[in-house]
Amino acid sequence: MQKIESVKNDQIKKINKLKQKKYRQQEGQYLLEGWHVIKEVLVNRPEDVELILTVPDHLAELRPFLKANSGAVIEINERVATVLSDTVHTDGIFAVAQLPGFSDETLLNHENKPWLVLDQVQDPGNAGTMVRTADAAGFAGVIFSAGAIDPFNSKVVRSMQGSQFHLVVAQVADLNHFLEMQRQQNYRIFGTLVDNQATDIRQITLSDQRYLLMMGNEAHGLSSELATIADDNLYLPIFGQAESLNVAIAAAVLMYQLQMQADL
Amino acid sequence: MQKIESVKNDQIKKINKLKQKKYRQQEGQYLLEGWHVIKEVLVNRPEDVELILTVPDHLAELRPFLKANSGAVIEINERVATVLSDTVHTDGIFAVAQLPGFSDETLLNHENKPWLVLDQVQDPGNAGTMVRTADAAGFAGVIFSAGAIDPFNSKVVRSMQGSQFHLVVAQVADLNHFLEMQRQQNYRIFGTLVDNQATDIRQITLSDQRYLLMMGNEAHGLSSELATIADDNLYLPIFGQAESLNVAIAAAVLMYQLQMQADL
């Protein structure tokens, strides 16, 4: 097994550059950190793993998860782990994984499950949490608009907790094209507005899961262009005095409310 | 108007100590930061404000909100603001506010609205977000157990966004006593478990809002002691492959689901 003990090693420097969007796109790769998520990728998408880097501690628990196609394992020391890490306390295990590709084909035909669309969402914790919640709620995937944060930003990846291996996560260049494709599949398009002139979520009835839910920017909400495209714009009633809800909280309540009504 | 221009000023040093729990309890005060939350306290609880500290920029917008009982205003400069601030980009306005007191009396008689109980919740962002969501969902208040994070920790305060002025926020020494008091008011006690042997939230029907919902620690969930006390332990169905939901997300979905069923 290859060992790397210097933080100045060229391969480590190159891997570290994957923390920048530009290099992720150039290499078609991103960096995973932490035993939980490494286990998820090895179980769900071993073919996506190019390389695993780990301190000696994890070698024994790692072995049963390795596949013929899951890439080489490199042993690193604590110092190298600290350099690669994006957290205060790293557990010392990393993987270089391929960015998932997608095409119009892969964005259709997901057993008629719903989609979450994140337009202009900027906060990585919010974005990652919404992907994780969409996974729990049984969604087909989460589509990021061109103006939203990169879904493979390391903070988003940390907060997705491996959900990117369970559902489609894709940033599309042309959101209108995606919406049009889904509309042609008879998907109903829901926007969200913080406005009690919109439709109260309690008034929506669904007969199946063919819908998509669009969430907007943390500060500015959904763009008026997308609100116009929507079949209905939904709002969550505020029973108390808070002015608004956090976007990831609102998305979660809406996703569960819709899924529970979709006769699952 | 008093001006403070030195970061070594004794009063500034003393105010800065309110970032520590020990001094908050000793002084019965905590620190607020940011124009949005200062406005909230001046509108909702001017009598709680001991002192306002602000850079000159906010003086004009502040004036119409000041009340006879809302404490003195001290002008500070940017350097003092940076020392007091808990954020990367401060807007330079702060207040010293009284910690809200509470008694058995104040924890009863809230128009029969529901309560959220946070047992052993540790993450400040989660705790603050749950207070904000409970406010939106029309809850009477949020009760923190003795082992949970201090609700007046500056990160919790930031994430509550002023909701502490809309509903009761209290950390109780004896949670069992609180639960017993509410039970005597015919409140139904719901626990939460990540376990599909518990009661699916969709099976609950409520005829009024007299219930309380207990959420547990991020990693370990609700303690078995509290789960035993509960009338029902609820779980949220996982329709996809995520192992679990973030505690603030789960709390939000459950609170809204219960409130929408409570015939509001």
C-alpha cells in the first residue's frame, strides 16, 4: 500500500485543490471526508471512488467495504489528514470521488417521484440539509440552479451526509429547460412565497407524486420569474409571531406535508 | 450621550463577559447583537433593555423605537463594536437585556397552546432554529432541560432571531416537575423516537392544542426515561434512504404536522 507522510506531496496538493470549484470541474472529482460518508459511497457507488486516503486506524474497518472497482487505498498520517480536512476534528479518512454526471435522460424516469429545485440558495448548510431531507422524504432528486451554491462544495457535502448517493443531485445550466421537461411529464410545479396571498399548503390535494417544489434564495425568496411559471405558489401559515422560517425548515415542512398527502 | 471609544473601557470589558454563561447568570443579563433583534426587543419588551450600544450609523433609525423605560444609549466606535461582536461582519448595534425570569405561574396558562421541550440538545444553531420554528408554529414556549445548551448562549440567541420576545424560553432545573404540571392541565405528552415501532405521526389526531413535544439529543435521541414518561412516542416516516433527519428539521415537521391537525 502506498504511504504519504509529507504534506508537501504533489498528490496531496492536487487533492487539496478539489476544495475549489474550478478544480472540481476541471478534474470532474470532489473530496469526501469522514467514515460515515466513505462507507455510504462504498456501499452505494463504489465505482465512483477514485482513491481512498486514510490514517492507519480505519484500515481494518475499511477492508470489508472495498470492492474491485473502488480505487486504491493510500495510507496517510495525522499531519496529512489535518491538511486535507475541512473540520476541526477530523477522523482522518478521505476519498476522491467522481462528480456524478447527468443528462436529460437521467433527470427523467424516477418512478414518478417528486423533485426539489433550489434556485439561488446560497448557504451551504441550508443546501446540504435540504438534500438530506429530500432523501428522507423520498424525492427523486435535488436540482440546483446555475446561480445557487455548488452542490459539491465541501460544506454542502458535509451536510448532505451521503444523501448524494441515494438521489440525484445536479446543478443545471438551464433551469427552465428542466422545468419544461418535467411539465411535459405532467409534473405539477409548486413555487413557495412568504405571502398569505399565495396558496395555503393545507389547501393542496395531490393524487400522486408527480410534482416539483421550488425554494428560493434565503433573503429574497423565489424569483418573480419562477413564481410566474409555477402552477401554484405555496405558503406555510405562520401561527405565531415569527416573521419567517429558515428556508431549510420551510422546505422540510412542505416536502413532508406534500408527501404525506400524495397517498404514499 | 455617553461615548465609549476604548476597547479597554471597564464597562465594555464587563459587557463582554456576558458571553460566558457564568456571568450571564451572575448578572441576570445577556447580550443582543444586530438591528433586527434590537428592534424586536424594543417593540416587544422595552422594559427588558438595560443599555443600548451603537455606532453612530444607527442613531437616527433607533430614535423612534426608544421608550422611557428602554435604558440608556451609549455611542461606540467600530473598534469597540468589533470587540463586542460575535459575528464576522457586525452591524455595530448591541443591547444588554435582562434574562427573562419565570416561575411555575408563567409556565402555565398560555391559552392552552403547545410546548416544545428540548432535552439535552447541544447544538446552538439547532436550538435557536427550533425556538424560531416554535414561534412560527404558534407554540406557548420552548423549555430547555438542565442538560441542554444555555438558551441565552450568543449563538442560540443569534439563531432565535428575536423569537425569545414572542414566546416563553426557559431552562428549567427540574424537567419532570414541568411535565407533571402540564399533565395536570390535561396536556398530552409526545416523545420522539427514530424507530418505526413508535407511533407514525400520521396516526395522531388532536382535538385541541394541549400537548407538548419532546425532542432529544442530536446523537442519542430522547432519553429512555423521557420516552417512558411520554403518552405516545412519535416518529416521522422515512420514505427514502436517509438514516435520519436533523433534529431541528424533525421538530419542524412534527410541530407543523401537529398544529395543522389541532384544528387551528
